[in-house]
Amino acid sequence: MNFRTVNVIISREYLTKVRKKSFLLTTFLGPIFFAAMCILPSVIMFMAEDKGKKVGVVDESGIVMPYLTDSELIDYVDFSSNTVDSVKNSYFDLGLDALVTISRLDTAAKTVSVAAYSQKPLSVDLKEAVGSGVNNAIEEYRLASYDIKGLKQILEDVKTDIPVSTYTMDDSGEEKITSSEVYMIVSLVLSVVIYMFIAMFSAMVMQSVIEEKSTRVVEVLISSVDSLELMFGKIIGVAAVALTQFFLWIVLTAALVLGFGSFVGMEAVTASATVQTDQMTRMAEGLGVDSRTMDAAGMNTDMLAEAVSSDSELSAVLSTLASLNYTEILLGFIVYFILGYLLYASLFAAIGSAVENEADTQQLQMPVTVPLLLAFFIAFYAFKAPDSQVVFWGSMIPFTSPIVMLARIPFGVPFWELALSVGLLLVTFVVMAYISAKIYRIGILMYGKKTTFRDLYKWLKQK
């Protein structure tokens, strides 16, 4: 393989990609998008608040209405002296946004039934506010029914929420306070970013190959260079584009977020973090995941919120951020991205060479995309048990290790595991690159027939 020729192809591929308007747009719009993900929740929260809703209440139980207190969101109007039908008939004349009816008290079950009527579907905030008031009233009623003096205070005194302070010790026995939630977030972010980059830029290689093949440009190129040189030049050229875009994203995103923080102050940043954790809780509950399940998964959003508001938790967060081995994380990202990208890009290049349009790639992509998706799912739960068998083997198997191992790195990984993982990944890349090159050499000039796995096998056997 002539490296001078490969270098020419790399330069051509790199310059062609970075000069495209799409590259410039994604490079400069990407950081704006990432920064907006950090900033917009607090802005949206204040702009999307539903205020001044007039809610009529017909309380037949006689115990709930005192617990429905007015707020910026809701103004309650007591129509308990009226019948439900009469209020419904006057609903629009009264200017109500909703009507809440509370049944008579079921003394046997010690509960009530609640119904809400409105012209438009109730907002989640309004529904939660009404439900909270009703639940408080019923809880108070049930406590009073036990006729135990000071029962409410006793239950309040019994409740505990004791935070667990976590420390890490080095070989010398020195202790440092840490926050498990920070490791979790760093692990998740690294998993998502490397998955996105490998998938996106590997697919870019495939699209580039298909584009040159469908336009017959590749026939001109093959007449001047070897097919192997063309494939690796294209792969490395796109890799250079990916690294350029990645570092530009880091610099520009950091500049935007820090600029916003210095402009509005820490209060807005704190509000944004609190809003995001609250949104995480609501989203999980909306999907049917209760708080216990979230705690069991390690996603305790209350602790994340306290990490922002509590001095002790904040110190743990800052200590953890300071103790992270950023050099190891950055080197790990670069090494695993490059090797993972080279592995998958060579496979995607082979797929691209075997088809004439993207519609024909679906069947051939399946064996390649499944391991990539599996790696993402394993990495998404790596923070729960970074040394478990599933996560360990996921970080060793070359087709999943680029994503899974990077998710483990923030928690600390022995050097021998890193070396073994990188070694296996490197060897697998060399083997798969050889296989992909054989497919690419034949497939790039094949037209007029939809390629099957049997065809790929035949091409591999040819010398």
C-alpha cells in the first residue's frame, strides 16, 4: 500500500468534508444545541408555567376543601353548597377553567373519589396540585381516626432521610469525599457521546462510498489508486473530520455555557439543574417507573437536586470533579473512538461498496448495528455495577468495548484490563479491515444486482 497515495486521498476526503456547508452548520450549530440543553430547561420552566387557573370545587365530603389552597397556578372557588349539575350548567358563565367534584366520604374505606371536568385536557401541574390537596386531606382524616394523640408528629419524627457520604481511598490510605451521582453522569455522557460519534461518522463513510459508486466517480478513482488505498484513505479522512468537529464542539460548547453562567449567575444554573432533575422524575413516572425503581437503578434525582442546593453535597460534587482523571478519560475517549470508529467504519465501508443506494443497506447493516446498540444498552447501566460480569465482558468484546469500557473508565479500571481491551480491539480491527478490504475491492465495481450475504461470502473466498 502506497502511503503517499493514501495521504492524498485522506487530504482530499478531509478537505471535501470540512468545506461542505453541512459540516460548517453542524460544527457551529452543534455547540448551540448542546449549550441549549443545559440552559433552556430553566428558561422554558418560567415561560411555560400555567398561571391563574380558576377551578370550581364541589366538595361533598366536607373535609377536602380546606386543603385546596390558592396559589399562583390555581384559584379555587368553593361551590360545595351547590349541586354538581347546577355548577356544570353554569360552567361557562362562571368562567371556570375546570370543575373538581369530590364525593361523599366513604367511612368504611376512609376515602373519596375525585373527578375533574374541563373544556380542554387538564395540565399535569393542575392535576398534581388537586391530587396533592386531596391526598393531604385524606391522610389527615385517617390519622385522626386512630385517635392517638400526637400521631402526626410521631410519624414526622420517625421519618428519616439520612444522606450517605461516600469516600474513596488511594493506596496510601488518603480519603477523598466523592459523589456517586457525578460518576454516573460522566459515565452516561461518555457512553452517549462515543456511541453517537461512532455511529454517525461510520455511517458517513458508508454514505460517501455509496455516493461515489452511484455517480460512477469511483471508477475514475480506481483507475488511479488501489481499492485498499481508497478505502483506508476515505476512513482516515473522515476520522480526521470527526476529531476536528469533536474538539471544536468541546471548545464552543464550554465557551457558551461558561458565558451564560457568568452572564446570569449561579442562581440560574442551579435552577436549571433543579428543573432537569425534576423533569427526569416526571418523565420516569410518566413511563410507569416509580421512585423506588429509580432509586434501585441509582437514579436518585432527589440526591442530584441536593447536590446542587446542599453545601455538603456540593462539596462532594466539586471534590469528585476535581479528582477525576481527565487525562485518562480524554486519552481513553480518543483511543476507543479511533479504534472503535476504524472497526465499524471499515465494516460500513464494505457495506457501502456492496450496494448501489442506501435503501439496499438495511439487511446488510443488521449484523453490524446490533452489537453497536447492544454496547449502548450495556453501557447505559454500567454505572450500577461497573465490575459486573456483563459489563466486564462487554468492555472486553471488541464489538462492544469502545462504548462499554469508556463508561467504566470514570469508576477506575485496572491497567491490565485496559491494555487487554485495547489489544483485542486492535487485533479485531486488523482482521475485520482485511475482510472488509476484500469485499470492498470486488463490491465497489459491482452493479445491477442486489447483494446478499451469500455474495459477500463468495467475494471473501476469491483471491
